[in-house]
Amino acid sequence: MNERIDVVTFGEAMLRLSPPSHLRLQQACTLDVHVGGSELNVAVAASALGLRMRYVTRVPKNPIGRLVENKAREHGIDTRFFSWPESGRVGIYYLEFGASPRPNSVVYDRAHSAMAMIEPGQIDWDEALDGASVFHTSGITPALSKSATAATLEAVRAAHRLGVRVSVDLNYRVRLWTEKDAEAAMREIVGLADVLVTTEEDTQRVFGIQEASYDEVARVLAKEFDLDVVAITLRETPSVWRNTWSAIAYERETEALHTAPTYDIEVVDRVGSGDSFAGGFLYGWLNGGVETAVRYGVAISAIKQTLPGDVCWTTREEVDRILEGGGLRIVR
């Protein structure tokens, strides 16, 4: 019997390489290195708030794989269910920071990664999910390959069979798969979920759902996929480095619609913000319900966007101060 775990996340970790000082990639002589990945980012945010987290992934048995494990362990995350093949690689993505009117841009170099080559049966899900309250994954994981799609379905079905609640971030990536392929896989995955985190754009692209308001999009998703909760993040981008950030969450049982505060953000690095939202949302959901979830999700993800890198370096106390309306004076 494993020790009690609040949430198990499953997905790929990658290296992120970024030119400093807003240089273009072709100008760069040095690159800043970060470790990230949607489900790892979720685990870090939730762990910072106090949840007991387990991260399941597949990395090669070499120093780069150990770098990924060390980063997860640095944030207090259980890594006992990492899979360590002798071959494969850790995927890389290159992030070039923009400035209005030039947006940020990404170049992927993730083909043949260890995680993309995962097959069903390589993770003992009965053991990995033992003692867990929630299983979380995203639409990025099944997009990696056909075998990764099958492995994600295996994990979600195992969680459903074991009575572990399932959380999914739709997280559509146009450079990984087509809308048609995404819909074919995600309909079954989301159909087994209890909680869905998404955006209006991803919902339209993957499921073809478009309504007059965010509220109605959430209601339609909850009804169509028999979901307990649907959360939709809301971003406005007057410039690359000045954004507003909020979210709504619809609770199907009570038909309540919960709206988070809106934060004006001086963006340092927005990569991973949706993942931090999911991590904060899961913390709040398990410790107070949907209204608490959407508030913590938006607050911790607002903080994430003021920090370089994919993961959110914060504390529960800092998030609480933001939620309480803490000002901008120096904290001494």
C-alpha cells in the first residue's frame, strides 16, 4: 500500500532553451535552460500550495533524465513511478520571446522522445494510483504519438475503474496533431473525466463547440461530457507583456457559476500559466470546493506569469496575500 497521495499527474517533461534578452534564436550565443512540461508544471503548483503530488513520466536513463527527476524532487514531488528506458531522449523546445507586435514563438525538437515512445502496459497504474484522490493529464500527452494516445487512455480508464477522480486540461497544440485527431482521442478521455480545464478557443477547435458566452460554453461541455466541473481560463492581451487574467468555473450539480478575480499582469513569462491554474484549481477543489478552486487557480497562475521558466516558484502564503488583495509595496 502506497502512502496517501492527493494528485497523480502524467505527461512529458522537456528542456526549454531560450535566448536571453529578447534575442532571436539565430542571434543567440547562449541559451537559458529550464525544465517544464504541462503535467510537471501542474504538480509543482499544487505542491507549492500543499498537496501531496506524484508525477509519472518516461525519461531516458542518462543525466538529462536525471535532471528532470531532480527538478521534480526539488519541488517535493514523488518520482517513484518514473519509467527509465535505456534509449530515447528528453524532448526540447526553443522559446523565443517577442514584444508587441511580434508574439512569442516556439520551435519543437521533441520527436522520438522517451515519452513519445511510451506503450500501454509500461506503467503499473494500479500501483501508481494507489492512495490517490485525483489523476490529472492533458491533451498534450496523447498528442505525442499513437502509442502515447493509447497509454493515456489506459491511464484514464484505470483511474476511472479505481474510483480516482479524473482531471483533464484540453491543452490543444496545433503543432502536435490535427483537430480531427485531437477530437477522436479527447472525446473518450474527456468523457471519462470529472473536471475539465480549457479555453474557449481550444474548445471550439477540438470539439466544435461555440456559444454566445463563456458561461454557456462551460454548461454545454458539462452536459455533453457528463462533467462535474468545467473551468475556462480567460486572457486578454492588449500587448505581449501586459495581459489581464481571470477564469470561470461551472459546477454542474448546483448549476453555480463561479468567477475569479481579474488580475492585471506585467508578464515576465506566460508559459505554464494554464498549468499553474490547473494545479491551483486542484488544490482549491480538494480543500474547499469549486469557488475556492477557481480563486486559487487564477491567483497562483497570475504569480507564475511574473516568473521566468515554466514552473511556479511560490508559497501558499504568497498566494493567500494575492487573494487578500495584497498591494505592491515591498514585502519586508
